[in-house]
Amino acid sequence: MAMMAREPEPLAPSPAEGTARQEVEALALAPLPKDQEAPLEERLTLSIGPHHPSTHGVLRVVVELEGETVVKATPEIGFLHTGIEKNAEYLLWQQAITVLDRMDYLSPLSNNLGYVLAVEKLLGLEVPERARVVRVILAELQRIASHLVWLGTTALDLGAQSVYFYAFELREGILDLFEEASGARMNPSYFRVGGLAQDLPEDWEAMARAFLAKFPKRMAEFQALLDRNPIWIDRTKGIGVLTAQQAIALGLTGPLLRASGVNYDVRRAFPYCGYERYEFEVPLGTQGDAYDRYLVRMREMEESARIVEQALAELEPGPVMVDDRKIALPPKEELKVSMEALIHHFKLVAHGFEVPAGAVYQAIESPRGEIGFYVVSSGGTRPWRVRVRPPSFYNVQAIPAMAEGHLVADLVAILATIDPVFGEVDR
């Protein structure tokens, strides 16, 4: 795909452009005199959505308008309910990974990671070092891939078509890496309780380094297109503002919380997979508006690439699965020559392994915030309870606080910068 020959010069809005929106908002948002207030029956009730999942998710927002001003916004969820949590309770411990993949379908490896860490905590397992490092690499690549979908679709919503194509072209490189490692581009189910499904191919590290080599140039192109673009700034600055107090009270996490200036990242607060060894910054905003949410996610992608580079540097040869025949499948080469290995393989696949009775909560930092897995075992071969704390569920409830008082046209930008995934919200 042809890219820009050089970065465009930033456009400065003319005085007329700079004041046009202010005048419109002043007229739309100015309170009416008491004798001119619109009665409730004269407000327009508008149903926005539900839309197809290939947009920002299957969401319906019922808004009440006075003119073009949103005076009330009520999100309605549940259109994509799949019963993923309950389905997981009827599957063997390893099988449940496959349905949890489908929850946040833009970040399936994050779902995998939180769940397998919870089960390993119940088992008291320590996975091999190589498996830990590979998990970090793939989780951070997944974060970049998810943010690229957000960037491209949000830019498209606000009128920047080129960014959509550039973002998805860059994401293709990450999906190629997932496919090379697991055989699947989406829902790879690559992480396993005890380690990984298989080791990385020989040429995988070279592919990953080639992607990282072109990543900074692509990011610079996105920033040149958007950072000082007057239309982008007009549609995002001062829009959907959340204060730090509001964000905390609503239970928000992830980029929405950090854009409001709250320094909370699960990788820092409760490290897992050895994140305490890696150097990275937690990007923070100052205004808590849609523009800050854009800047935070852009910085997060750069920090994720930085973590991947460090992890690749310490990736050493070694096993990628625990040496425990009660949990790990025997090597495939043994199945043709060993009846004992064949029987062992059959028993694990057909009947699974038992997990000691107990309950744990394991949280990780997904692209949308803190995703937590509360997993309960009764001592059997299946989970007794799987309950997920999904960040998108909490983030969606911020819509009224972000939308009310804005123009209805701003609702597009507000919904986009939340970045919800409704497979995770509805579960």
C-alpha cells in the first residue's frame, strides 16, 4: 500500500473555523429562560442503535434531545449475550480457553492469559521461563493490534479515511505473527494451563523484529495525520470530559481512567508474568477528554512495542510447558511409539485433569482496562464457577456522564473513544 512521501505540514484553523463551533455550541447549550424551557413532552427521544457488531459493538443508546443537545443518555446492553461464563463451567479446564477467546474478540490472548493464570494459581504451578516471556510478547502485540482497530475505526467515524487503511495494514503484520505461532489469526487459543500450546517457529523472532523495525515510522505517520489536524482536534478536544473523581466513582480502568490522570495499571500495581522486570511508562492524560484518550492509547502502543523489544532480548531456548504428566500432553512424536503416551494423551483430552478445590481472583491489564477472572474449583475436572470482571461493562456506564450536555453529533466521538467490545460486556 502506498504511503505518504513526507509528513504533511500541520494545518492551522482559520479564525472563522475556530469560532464557528463555539458559536454553535453557545446557541445550542445556552439555558433557555424559564418561560421558554421546552416541556418534557416536547423533547425528542431518539434511539441510536443497536448496530452490527462490526461497528463499535451492539449497543443501543436512548437519548433525549432538546434541539441538538443531549439532555439524557441511557445505554442499553444485552444484545450480544452468549452465556460464555456458564458455557465455560461445562467444559474441561483446558477446553474453557476456547470459549473465553470469543469474549473480547479484539483481544482474545488477553482473555486466555487472565484465565490460565487463575487456574495456574489454583494448581500452584510455575510455568517455564520461556513460556512466561512469550506470553508477555504476545499480550503486548495483542494490545497494539486492538488499539490499531480502535484507531482506524474511530478515525473513520470522525472523517479520516486514510488512517483506517494504514492502521489495518499495520495490524495485519501482528495477525501474521499470531498465525505463524498458533495457526489462527483470530481466537488462537494459544496459551494453555501450564504454558503454551507449542513453541514458536524458528523464523518467528525475525518476523517480530521486522515488524518492530517498521512500527515507529507508521506511528509517526498516524501522528502527522491526526495530532494537529484541526478537524480531529475540533471533534475530540473538550468532548466527553471525565474528571479523575468521576472516573474512579464509575469504576473505570484502562485508557479511560488514565486519560483522566489516574495512574493505575495492573501491570504496575499487581505485576504478573514478570512485568516488574520490564521498563515502561504508564501514559497519563490531563483533561480526561476524547483527545486525551487518543493520546494515551497512542503512547500505550509505543510502550507496548518497547516491552516487546525487551522481552525478545531475554527470550532464551527452553521448554514452553510444565513437565507434569497430570496436566501436559505428551510430545506428539511419542504417540507413535509409546502406548503409555497414547493412553495418557487420551485420558487428558477425554477426561481432563483435576484442580484442587479453592477460589482465586486474577486480574491483568487488557487493552480496555482491568479484566479479572474469579475462578472457583470444587476439586473436579471442570470449573465450578467462572466469573469475569469485564472492563468494557464498566466503561459503557460512563456514557451518560460523558454525553449529557453535548451535541448529539459528539456522541459519535464519545462512543468511539470508549472502545467497548460487547462480546465482553454481555458475555
